[in-house]
Amino acid sequence: MKIKKKHFCGVLSKKDIGFEVSVAGWVKRRRDHGGLIFVDLADRSGLVQLVFDPAVDKEVHSLAHSLRDGWVIAAEGKVFLRPPESVNPKIPTGEIEIKVERVDVLNTSLPLPFSVEDETDVNEEVRLKYRYIDLRRPVMQKNIQLRYRVAKATRDFLDKRGFIEVETPFLTRSTPEGARDYLVPSRVNPGEFYALPQSPQLFKQMIMVAGFERYFQIVRCFRDEDLRADRQPEHTQIDIELSFVDEEDIFELIEGMLKYIFESTKGITIPVPFPRLSYQEAIERYGSDKPDIRFGMEIKDFSFLGEEGKFRVFQEIVKRGGCIKGILLSGGSSLSRRELDELKLWVVNHGASDLSWFVFKEKVTSPLVKFYPQSTIDRLVKVSGAKDGDTLFLTAGEKDVVCRALGELRIYLAKKFELIPRGKYSFLWVVDFPLFEKDEMGNLSSVHHPFTSPREEDIPLLETNPERVKAKAYDIVLNGEEIGGGSIRIHKRELQERIFELLGISKVEAREKFGFLLNALSLGAPPHGGIAMGLDRLVMIIAGEKSIREVIPFPKTQKAICLLTQAPSRVDEEQLKELHIKLDLE
């Protein structure tokens, strides 16, 4: 009779000593010590040491000689306390072992493409090609289980707050939402296409019109955009929408949910409420609309250097309406002149026109010192808060360009000098975004999406100065990563049509693409708003990983390829013919 698994390897402990147990899993390591053979057996819960002793059963001991890494086996035996000299404090089961009385080989394995260990020097392409082996690694098992726990905690919290989960379609119509759509040809409607949703935005607004009031969904979303460490063509978001709310209701809900998630999954209590920064303040203090506030090095204004002294470059920039801003690096005086020149080139490559510096030691040194009197240098020290050993970096020009370049430099220096605290989680709301921005052609486009409500007090500016209109929008930031964004929505048809018109969407186009939304807004749409949070990105940060690929079971590469299945792939002519598609690859 085959052995049936009744116990998980990683949960056995001293309380099981003397009991018969049956375990099953993968051989992780076999060690032959002459008389005794030791096997580390792993399953999703962890690993336990099996001991094959000829004194217990010679046939079983003989079979153990053939076991290899990756083989799937089941074993029965009694749990014993390990001898003191062989206790392994690095694993939960390190004090016990199983003396095997029976063993079944359930399957063999070819030599594994790489070792199933937390640390592996194999490149990511190999890992993704053999993802099912990669997912056996303890760190990957831990990440995927963490992902499940975060999703479960989210559902549990929202269920207690009166939300219901409602599924929305994957096959929908193409609407402008910021990125290219993935299109799906329709066989039964030749020449027409579905689009995979970039988000359930319009459907969740329909759910509010339908009167459900509190909706959520942990949902797959699709965007055909250039990829990076925190982007995938298909990602998962925690999608939430509520009726009869304002921004404060959203803030309170999400803060409570994140607090619950961290307590449930990490045992960490995070302080609430989260701090808030306006979009403009975030740009001016940190050079980013998703600032990392775990460390200081804030951007400060030094435009007085263009009004005092004799440095013409600064003077001309300030006269043209530009500014001079800088960040202070504590301990930066150790940088060599070559390193300073490299930083200058780095900043120029990130959009700035130049980079200047002042090094504070026994005396202040800088190529610019000769242009300023001592009173200005003293003011520079006071404004910057510089101490001996610090270095002040300055750049000048248009305010937005200067701030963003210094924001990039701030992160670069913080990583280089290891100024970012480990194991710290710093949340932040960024609010008061502009409703519109101008594209390269000078046309208005939505900063978030065209369904975001303007602030009531700014509605009169829509016709006269739309770029000054603030949105009822908000982003949630964690450790310098935007993990979510949302807004209070437009719930009246007349205002939605005005926004479409300002965005260059004609009435005909609006009816064609958004007619169902406009009709819904005419039929008793309640005030509503919500937020969408990236589950992958949130789990990545909680897990301490640098890429969302480390917390997604089967991710794509940065070229949007699944190396496991070799998708995307060509399809045969018959399939294309059924879809009325003819390829032109020239």
C-alpha cells in the first residue's frame, strides 16, 4: 500500500517526538555518512531531515543510496530528538529528525537546471524558463504565500466594512486610459475587436450607478506599455469604489486596510493617519510625485545666489524667472573630484543644465567660492544646515526641471551612501494634483483619467484657465513607490461632457466611446469615488524585493515574453483565416 502524506515537513517539532508520521515532498539534499544516510525532504512548509539507518530497515537503507536531488518521495517513520551536536538552529525543524521505516519513490528527476536554494547565481532567463523549479526555492515559496495572505487580509478587511466583490468583464471595448490596449479579434464579428481592460474603471462606476455602494475586486489588468522592474503587461490590482463619499472617507478606509494588512502579514503596526503632501509640495521638496520620505536630504531654495555675488550664470537664470535649488549630502566631503565630475555628468543626463557643489570642511571649498562674499557663504551654510564633512549640490534653471533632476540625484546618493533605513515602511498621501497637463503638442490631457472630478471651487476655471484646476485625486505612496491612485469621480453628465470637450473629445466621439457612461450619469448616478492599488507592487515592498517579477508566479520578461511557454507565438493560417486577419510583416 502506498504511503499517504499526513504531515507537512516544516511544521513538525519536539511535540511530535515518539509519534509515527508520514511525509512527502522533494529530495533537496542527500548525504551519505557511511552507515547512515541523511536526506533533507522539502515541501511548501519547509524541510525536515530523514535518517535512513540499516539497523531500522536494510532494504529501505539500500534504496536511499539511489535517491537524488529533485526526486519525489514519501516516507513513514518515527520522530526522534537529534543528538545535540547535530541540531540545526537555522531551520524550525532543526531539533528533530525522522527515522525512516518505509519509503516510496513517487517520481524521479533529471539533474535540476539549478539548485533549489534561496541564493542562486543562475540568471533570470533560466529561472523564468524553469519557473516551476524556481518556485520551489524557499524564498519564492515565501513570496507567493505572502501574496496570498495579503490578498486574503484585503478581502477579510473589506468584507467586514460592508464591501462585496463583483467581477467585471475582460472582453470590453477600447477606451483611452493612458496606455495602449491589448486587442482581441472577434471571430463572430469580423473586423471588430475587444480590448482587455487596463482597469475596470468604467464598470465600477456602473456598479455605483447600480446601487451596490461598496464594491471591490482583486482583478487582472492589462497594459501594452514599455516594461521595467515594477511593470508587467498583466498585473493585479485591488480595485475599490464607494458611493456617497469624499476624499477623507477614502483616506480613512485605505489607511485602515493597509494597517490591517501589515499587522496580519508582518506583525507590524504602522502609524495612522498617513502624512499628506500636495503635488506641488512633493515636487518642490523631493523632486518627485512619489517621494521616498524614509530619509531627509530635502530640496531647498538657494535662489539668493543669483541675486548676490558675481556669478553671471546664476544671475541670468534668476533674471529669466528660473531658480537655484540644492540638496545637502551628509558626509559627502569624501567624494573625489573625479566622482564629483561624474555626478555632474549624471545630473546633466537626467535633464539638468549643470551641477555645482560646495564642500564644507574647515573652510568652504567650491569653484564658485570666489564669486561670493563671506556674508553670502555664511547665509549658504545657514540655509542648507551644513556641517563639517557635508557637501551641497546645486543646479539652476526652470523650477520643474531643476526639482526633478535633484529628486533623481537625491535617490541616487541615498542608495550610494546607504542612507535609506532597512525594514522601514513610510506611507504618504500625495493630493491636490492638477486636473490637466499639456502634451508635447500643447493639447490638454488628463493627469489621471478623464473621469476625475475637479474641485468645486475650481470649476469656473475650466473655461478660462484649465491648467490651474485642481483634481479631487490622490496617490498613495510607500517607500518611494506609488502603490495606488484614485479620485472622486464626475457623477453629472453635463460636467463629464465639458471635460471631454476640453480634452478634444468631440460629442460624436464621446457618444461613440462613452455613450453608456453618459447615459448612466443621466439616470441617477450617486456621488462616488475610489482607488486602485497595485497588489504586485505592494507585495514586492512587503517582501523586500526589488522587482514585481519576484512576487508573481509566472511573470513576463521586460520584452513581454513568457520564457516558460514561449508566448507570444505564431498561430497557423487557419486560425487567422477564422478571425479574418491577414498578416503584413513587411
